[in-house]
Amino acid sequence: MPRPSPSRPATAAVTATAPLTGPKSQALFAAAQQVIPGGVNSPVRAWKRVGGNPPIITSGTGAWITDADRRRYVDYVLSWGPLLHGHAHPAVVKAVQQAAAKGLGFGAPTPGEAVLAQTLIDAFPSIEQVRLVSSGTEACMSALRLARAATGKEVVIKCDGCYHGHADHLLVAAGSGCATFNQPDSSGVPAAFASLTVSVPYNDLAAVEAAFAKHQGNVAAVIVEPIAGNMGFVPPAPGWLAGLRTLCTREKSLLVIDEVMSGFRVAWGGMQVLANVKPDLTCLGKTIGGGLAVAAYGGKKDLMAHLAPLGGCYQAGTLSGNPVGVAAGLANLKLASKPGFYTSQEKKLGVLTDGLAKLAKRHGVPFQVGRIGTMWGFFFHDRPVTDFASAAASNQQAWLTFFRTMTLNGVYLAASPFEAAFWSSAHGPAEVRHTLAAADQAFAAVAAL
């Protein structure tokens, strides 16, 4: 796929004072604010934390996006993860066009649903059956309802800073947008709902064991991001996921691994394959829809049999298994199924992350950066980040200065220090050079603070 030629980065002097977005984006955003709350349909898109308005994106090709003012950026958000092969990959676009030509949806079974389900089952050893839904929120919400139905228990244990969607009972010490706005809980959530969710520090098995002891015999499930991507990029500590598996088995509770972000991002079969841990339920999304609204949850047949129409646990969705989304997802996954795909992409991503680490060291800036597969992230911190408390203790002013400078130099990052970043197979040496040139100026700006 042809890539646009990188534009020359702006100078550090310009980045100190220039507005983050151009006049057309600003005008379009002002108009949106009149008809959409805050001008956005998902809060973290608002860019309130960074002191500016978001660029209005009009197109994307490969690793690049273009805004209304024709400013171009190397994209490391990639629609928050789904675009494993970049924007408008020809194979995915073709699949969507062919499916759409046959009809946009039927509210009835279609052939592709079982094909996608079998693809997920083949990839994840822990899954024997799958239910398709439309969003990661819906997948996690439904998986926990199923866990409660199967166990007859009520309490759910989650981790501080982990975000599993915006269902009422999960907005307790959540990460992602909630952390960005210093809003660990949401108004409008009844206290009774929140009381059934217990939040503990990530990577802290002793805290999980204490929560089990406090709610002895009433814990339906532990839900966890195998890589915490909603408090930044926080890998699991050695033994963390295996320890959760052991505790859940001992307590006759279900382990729910939320691979909405990490599934097919870090490996074929997700982080659970890399960690050699089998959860009872797995939640998937993002990459399995190729950029369209497809998600899923799955597990063993006897557990999934609790779902209607076989059992008494009800869950339904008009757009579940939408044929156009399923077609996009299948095309997206087919490209990633080639032997050596993840090893090759992680090696390429390593050139970027190693380059960032070297630049930070050269400028004397405390910096932590990591990667697994095609997922990566960084913190301005002098020691490794292992949980939400250490993520929140990173240097927020350094991050803000870095973000603003990178944006003005044509690099698109999440407008929050509590979000992971992503790599695609469309990224290559030209994008890495462009990003590192921008980062050199951004670290210089941070060092001058």
C-alpha cells in the first residue's frame, strides 16, 4: 500500500505556542458542540485534558490520518485498537463492500457468524462456544451476567484502573476516560450496583485473596485485563494471571479475562496464550470487527449453555453478528493469521520503542516504555509502572508537553496518559523516522520544563 511522504516536523519554537488544531477542525467541533454533548460521542475524544480541541478526522490510509485542515498524522490510536492493518486496508474494504452489496443486516442468522465464531474458537483454547455482540462493553456486561447465573453468586472482583466498559456495576475505580477526567465512578450509578463490585490493585494477588476472604462464598467472578491498557500500558507481573486462575479455581469462582483490547493484538489467541492461562470466559472486541461494531464473549459449552435460548440467562442484540461487521472482522483476522505475523510486527515496533527509550535517555528524561505484540505504551516515570497508583504517580506535565509537541509534529497519540498505543502492519521505517524526529523535539521540550 503506498504511504504518504512524511511532512517535515515543525520546530520546537512553533510547538510551544501553536494551537493544536486548525481553523476548519475548530469550526466543525464548535458546530458539533451545539448538537452533541461536549461535541463528542465518547468522552476521551474531547481533548479537554490537553487544553485544546480535537482535530476532526476526514480520512485515513495505511498508518496515516488526515484532518479537516489537511494536516496529516502518523496514527498510533488506530481507532483505539481495531485497525491491526491500518486504515482502509484493501482486503478489509473489499470484504465490507461485498457484504454490504448483499444487505446491511437482517436480524436473522447469516453464514459468516458461524465462520467468525469458529475462527475465535480455533484461536483461543479456552473457548468452545461464542456469542457475538456489538461492543466490548456489551461483551463484559454479558459475561458477568452469565458468571452470576452460572455460579449463583453476586460479587465481582475487578482491578483499580481497569476499564471493562460503561455498564453500571463496572464503573468502580475504572481507568481510561474515567481516569482521564479524575472520575473513578460515574454519577447515575446506584450505590446498590456499585456495592457488588470490589476493586483491588492490579498485580496484587494478596489483595485479591483478601477480597475473596471478605466476601467468602459470594464471589461470582474475577474480571481482569491481561494487559492493563486503560491505565496506560501495564503488563502482568510474572505469576499474576496464573495466580488469579488458582484463586478462582479454589474459590469456585469464574475467571473472566477481558481481551477486548489485547485479543489478536499481542498474539493469535491473545495474552492468555502467551501466559498459558485458561480463563472460564473470554471477552473480545476491537480487532475481531476490523473497525466495525463486533465483539464477543465465549467459554466452555456447559457454561455457555446457561444462555437463552438454552438456559435462563438472557442476552440479546438486534445488531449482534451484523454481516458487514463480521465480514470486516474475518478479513482483518485472516491477514493476521499468516505465520510469523506477530513476531515480525513486534520486531518492527521494537525499533520505535527502543528509539524512544534512547532519545529519552539522551535528553535525561525519566521514561518507561514497553511493548507486547502490536500493543505498546509509555510513562514519564523513573521506575516501572505496575498498577494504577504508580501510573497515576507518573509525571503528567511531562506527558502533556510531550503529547502537544508530538501532535504539532504530526504524530497522533491518545489524548490521555491512561491509554495504550497501537502499531499496525501498515507502519514501517518511514513512520518510525517521522515519529522519532518528532519525539526528539518532544523530549527536548520535556527536558526544558
